[in-house]
Amino acid sequence: MKLTDLASPQVASASKVSHVTNNFPESDLPFYRKLGRTDLTVSCLGLGGGGSISSEDTLYAFERGINYFFYSSDLHHYIYSSMSGALRQMCSRRSSVREKVVLATVTYIKSPEMALAALLDQFVELNIDYIDVLFWGWIGSNDRSILQDCLQLSPDLRGSNSVYQRTIERMFGASERLKKMGAVRYIGASFHDINLAQQCLDSDLLNVVMVRHNVAHRSAQSRIFNQLDAQDPSRPGIVTFKSTGSHSGALWDVPSSLPEKCWQPTVPDLYRYSLTQNCVDVCLTGLTNRKEIDAAIAGVQQGKLTTAEVEYLNVYGDLHRNQQILEISPEKLIYRS
């Protein structure tokens, strides 16, 4: 999408989009929750476009109750673009369901000078009024000063009557939603450096923190999740990613050193592992089709993993990373046919 291409995309009638609120059973793993210190109500399963999910299946996810959608308009844009039609339907100015959707977008252009250009790309492509959470993406160990410069833009980016809102209004025209929400409601950052993420937990300029977490990479548990009080309304929102993938490969592939007939976790089990952790609000998924959507939702409906299941998956993750385990305690193993 070029900044010079300001023609409005074709948008399907909002009447074609529906949202069915599922009667999710009450459990210790509620499907909806407040996203940290924001006023957003989010589904615990988030849907990103990394699996090249179609717009039709994106709409199906929304109909099943998933309302948190994550979109990239620069890096990885090609694989994300297959869901853009659905996001235009749900989030466009003419959509009747916009307030039921939480639209999270990311830019990997870590430059304050380019922030407006990245924002304009997203507004043009998706024909939207506002973004619920704008993430600065892929924050690594060398990005400390860059992130700080980007976060200093927060007062100009987020909320009503901000500098960036007025700029967007001049270019796209004002609307009641834009006046009320502002161009960007909240600011997030996606971290690849856990130490830096930990240092940013108390930042007034950052509303949502996104970190990698899975059974094989658990450092976020001690350095991020367990540093927060689940009952504290001022804590940042927490989103996890990479729940099913590791440097050692897909985590649903069974490690060769796992004893025979032990429990082999499914992808929904791996999502539940992250959602069982303290203060995790959203587990971002790369679901690719309706069957996977249904399976992931069914997994959440089983509730949190037990302590024994968590300890077993810790061992499973260590084996996946080929860590040296001198002796596996038998009581930590779970056998399932």
C-alpha cells in the first residue's frame, strides 16, 4: 500500500458482518477479560495473520466470539493481507460492529519520524476510524533508546484531540468515532528482549506488553507475568506470541527423548499453557482455518491446565530444546492413550 494511493478500498456492507456472543461456560479460564489498564474487553484468543488465514475464516472467528485481531501493514504484510478484507468489513467507518472489535496493528518501522507514514498506511488500507492498540514491533536488546523515542510520541498518538488525530481528520475527514476515540487508543510494544520488557512494565507511556512465551521458552513467567498482580487495575495488558513455535521447531512435534506413550500436547494445549499463566490476557494465535478456530476455542473451554499438567509440559519443553535432563521424575510424567 502506497501513501499516495488514497482511494478508498471497496468495503462490503456492514450488514453482512455479524457477531454471535457465545455462551461460554464459566470456568477458571474466562474467555473474555479486561486488557490490563485499558478499558478494552478482549477474547483470550487473539487472531493474527501469520498463518495467512482467509478473510472468510477471519469473519468466522469473529462470529465464534474471537474479537482481538492483530495486523501488520509493513513487515510480513503479504501473509497478513489475506485477512484485510475481513478487517475492512468489521472495522471500517460503515461497520455496525466496530465497537465489538479490538483492532491491534503493528509497525516494525521503529522511527518517530516515520510514525505518521506507518499510521496512514494502515488507515488507507483498512479504511478505519481508529486503531485500538498500535504496537511498536520487534523490540530487541539494541532498541532501548529507539523505543524510548517512540514512546515519547504516545501523548501525540493516542486519545482524543491528539496531534495525530487532528492530522488524520484533515486527511480522511472527521467522524464521530474518530472524535471520540482518537486515531490510536492505546500504545503497545512487542518485545524480543525480556529484560527490556521487564523494565517497561511500569511505563506510563506503554499500555500493552507483548512477549514470546511457550513451553520451551519460559523466562517471561518469572520476569514478566509473576512480577504483576492480577488484581491490580493499573498493570499493563499482557499478550503472548509464539506459543507453538521454538528455535527447535514446531512444539507439537514430539521430542525423540520423550518416553513412549506420554501425553503429546496439541496446539490448543499449548495455547492453554500460556493462558494458564499469571496475568496473561491474550494468547496470539496463527490459526489458519475454521477447524483450528473451533479446536482452539474448545481448548479454552476446558479451563486452565492443572499444576501437574503444567509441570509435565515444562519437562516436555525442556526435552524439545534438547536440554540435558539427568533424570526425569516419574511423577512429573503424564501418560495418555
